[in-house]
Amino acid sequence: MTGVDLSIPRRALPNDTLYSINLPELNVFYAEFGTSGLVFDNSVTVTFSYADADMQGVDESTISLAWFDKHSGVWNAMDCVVDTNNKTVTGQLSHFSAYGLISD
């Protein structure tokens, strides 16, 4: 896997909906999912790969998935699973927003 993988289950939305994924750069570990603010009836799974990241000096156990609250200007860390063998971070989304990987 390269970049971001998004898995939207059936019935996550009440009707067919177009959405977009904006990846500014493949090695930035940040994506904007649109339509911004779209809320799901069932969780959507997102997986970010950090296989191409320079991890020198980064403790992989501190990596987290976060969403950006444009109203407060704050990145909000989320529950996620870090797979250090496959160099991925997976989390469940309840809405579309900007998401990225952060670490301590």
C-alpha cells in the first residue's frame, strides 16, 4: 500500500455520495477527505502508510492518527492501531475532514 487506503462500508451514508481524497504529496502523511464535514452512519476505516517516512529519531509507538478542527486550529489525536511491521496506522472515521499522522 502507498499513501492512504479508505474503506467505506455499505450503509455508511443514507444515499449515494460523491467524495474526494486530496493527497498534497505522497510522502507528507496528510490527506483531505471531502466533502468536508460529511458525517457517517457507520464508521469508515482509513489506513495511512508511513513506509517511506524518515523515522530517524521517531518512536513509532508515539505515532497517532489525528483530524484537524479548522474552527479551533487544533489537531485532535484519535484512537488508532500502529502496525510497526507493515508501517501503517489505521483508525475509524466518523466524519470527513483533514487527517494526518502526528507523533510526540
